[in-house]
Amino acid sequence: MCSDNTFSQLESLRLYDLSNLERWHLDTNAMPIIKGLHIHACPELKEIPKRMKDVEEKLNMVELYKHM
């Protein structure tokens, strides 16, 4: 879980080879300046957090692989 005001300077997040990751939760103000999201080889991840979908238009690149 990423609560409000955490990772306030994070611009890019990469999630690689996290075979047990099923979901993660972001509060409304977490990662306010995120510009890049890369997800690869996270087979149990069912969806990205609602919060990340809300800022998707602001992201440079979102890589969601079929085997996610």
C-alpha cells in the first residue's frame, strides 16, 4: 500500500518479475508526479490500481504485457 504523500518525487516505476504480486493500492495523492510505469512478468497481477488508471493520460508509457 502506498498512502498519501508517499513517493512524492517518484517519476518512474518499474515492476519486474514479481510472481506473487496480485494487487497494490495507491491512495489519491501517492506518486503525484509519476511519468512512467513499466510492468513486466507479473503473472498474478490482475489490474493496475484505480489511482494509476486515473493518471494514465499523464504517463509517457505504460507497458502491460499479456502474461501479466
